[in-house]
Amino acid sequence: TEKSMQTAYEIVAVFRRSGSKRKEAVMLHDIAQAEIKRRRPTHAKEAADAARTLYRVCGDLQRAGEMQEICDYAEYMQETFKSAAQGVETMVDEYKRSGDPRALYAAALCCYKTRRDLRI
């Protein structure tokens, strides 16, 4: 939920103020994973980028690599969403122009396929 994510970011701020880079990285790692599951790639990428930097500072290159994978997947999600939105827009425009309900069905199917393709 939004409240739990807000709390997670507050915890990150506490770790940052206390200088606990490792704990901050782990919390950001968890946030990045949660944001991917919530299908919020921009938020996931921001958290993963920050965690990756902190893991590198801490010398944990394995975890830094995991964060790079999340960044890459978040970018893939963003492109997939963008492509799907363009397709749906075209289909809805077709419906508005022609009144053919098959265009709306095609738009709904496009949304379903996008969600299916991005299953977590």
C-alpha cells in the first residue's frame, strides 16, 4: 500500500541520517522489488539505482549486479507500458471513429496481454 511505501522511505531516511549505508541499501533494495511488483517501474528504477550505488560503496558487487537487473527490468517495463498505451490509444481512436465495439475489445485484450507479459 502507499502508506507502507511511505514508511519504507522514512526508514531509508533514518538509515541515511545515521550513516548506515548497508542498511539503507538493503531497504532500497526491498523498495525496488516492491515497486516492480506494484508495476511502478520509475519508482523501482530510482530505488534500485540508489541501492546499486550504495552496494558498490559497501563493496557488495553481487547485490549491485542484482540492482542493475532490476533497473534493466524497470526500463523494459517502461517501454512495454509505453508501447501498450500507444496501441490502446490507436484502438480507442478507431472505436470513436467507427463505433465498432471490436476496437474496444482489442484495446482490452492489449491491456490484458501487457499485464500478462509483465507478470511478476
